Amino acid sequence: MLQKALGCLFVFGIAPVGIGGLWTKGIGQKREKILNLYLAGFLSELAVFQLIAVPVMVKEVYGMNLLVYLTTAVFAVLAATGFIWTLLRERGLWKQDRQKQHVAVQNPERLLFWLLFLASVGYQMYMAFAYASFDGDDAYYVVQSVLADQTGVLNRIRPYTGLSTDLDIRHALATLPLWIAYVARMTGIHATIVAHTLLPLIFIPLTYYVFVQIGRKLFSDGSVKLPIFLTLVSIMQIWGNISIYTNETFFLTRTWQGKSVLANLILLVELWLMLELCAREKNKERQEETGSQLTYWLLLTVNHIAAAMMTSMGAFLTAMLLGITALVAAIRYRCWSILWKTALCCIPNVIYLALLLVL
């Protein structure tokens, strides 16, 4: 029980919060909201794992122990660095914030819709936890996680038969199943339970938080429109199971699968970051008021690495989405520097796609 608590605390608490501290004063104004930093830290955690897991998996057949040791050490160093960085950067702002505290007056109608939205998110998390659904893809992806955790072999056992096989590059370079195995090894929780029960409690609220960030860009007047938008989105998610292929079906019944995380979290983060960058190009806002654009470009790069972790198509889709948007933005705002910044952000995508051809 103690291992489960400490493992979950490290993987889903200390590591993402600490790594998120490295983004302090980069995303937004003078001090960023803790949830923004958590989101940035969690995406960074996934990207770092991808960078470690791919070479370990290619070089070591029985590499699970090495992967766990390396990943934990890197997470611990990055988290400690982030906490120290945040402490040094934020120490001078605590006194200022205490002097400027005030109580905001909440619109009753706005408060009602916020409560409805939070209630619907809580309901979805409860249903995902209490009524975990089975999917046919579990026979491949979840079994890969179980095999990596219990045998220490990285993607060299065929899940359907249990026989040895060569490295399946098409699936192996998307290392989300190995990350699930890492979480299982760190927490002592069976990998199947991690996938079906634990991960929905992380991915569902994170996805809705990205919706909140997108809503704030679309409805920036602080009116009741934002909670209404979020409430409608949550209702559509609950009632969107009109076929097995809809985005909503994947979101709530196949939450732990890489293609679901790509469609429901990674691409949403991509959209949010592009909205942030386009808003800054449009308004020419000063960096000291809104944070440096460099941080958003770096976070886009991190998001691309995390996309490659989810599915082999993730690197291609995020690069294509960013490239098309950047071209339109460059023409619209007559800012051609967007194009070379986009090209730099897509370097991890190109390297990943080249690995698919070479290995």
C-alpha cells in the first residue's frame, strides 16, 4: 500500500509538478497558474520518457529494469531542479501577492454553470473508474504493458501467442505501453489496473483543463460563455457514443490507448498553443505582460515528442497541423518568421519518422 501511494505521488505528483517548475514565468504573466505548470510538466514527463525509452528498447531486449532506473533518475533530477528554480524565481513575489489579495464577486449564473461542468467531469471520472470497459485492442496494447512489467522484455514477445518475435517498429516506437509498465513497476499496481482504472483519473481532468484554456482564448471577456461552452462540451462527451469510432467513445471507454490520448489531449494542447501564439502575433503584446513566445514554441516541441509516444501517426499529424496553421498565420499576420520557427519545432517529428524507415 505504501509503494502504491509513494509511486503515484512521484509519477503523477512530484515529477510533473517539479518538472513543470522549469516552465515558471514562461507561460503567461508574472506567475503562472499551478495547473498550467502541471500540464507542461506532465507533457515534459511523457516526452522525456519517450527520449529515454526508444534507445533503451532498441539496444536492450531485457531493458525494463534499466529503463526504470534511468527514467526515475532523470525525473528526480529534473523535478529537483524545477523546485529549486521555482523557489528562487518566485520568492520575491510572495509578499507582493499577499498584499494584493482580493475576493472576486462571482456571478450566480456563471457559478451555476461552473458547478454543472465540474459535476459532469466528476461523473465521467467516477464512471470510468467504477465501470471500466473492455476493448479488443487490450489484447495487444495492455498485454504489452503487462509483459514488459512482469518479464522485463521490451516489445519482443508477441502478445497474441506469447512467442518471441523481432521488434515491431510500427508499434514499438510508440512507447505509451512501456510508460504504463513503468507506472505499474513504480506503484506496484498491475498494469491492467493502471491502464483501465488509474489513467482515466489523470487524462480526463487534464483534457478538460485544456478545454478550459481553449475556452479562455475563445471567450476572453470573463462572461458566462466560458462555463456554458465547457458544460456543452462535457455533455457532448457523455452522449457522443453514437459509434465505436467517435472521439467521445475513445475518450471515455479507451482512455488509456495512445490514439485516444493523441486525439483528446495532444491535439487539443496543439490547438491551445497555436491559439496562444496567433493571439500574440495579432495583438503584438509585450513579452513582459504575457510571457515569452519562446516558451510556447518549446512546449509545442515537447508536445510533438509526446505525440510520437502515443502512436506512429502522431508525429505526422501534429507536424501537418502545425505546418498548415503556421502557413495561414504567416500570410494573415505577414510574419514569415513563424515558418522557420515551425520548421524547428518539427525537427523531432522528422527524426521520429526517419527512425520508422531506418530501423
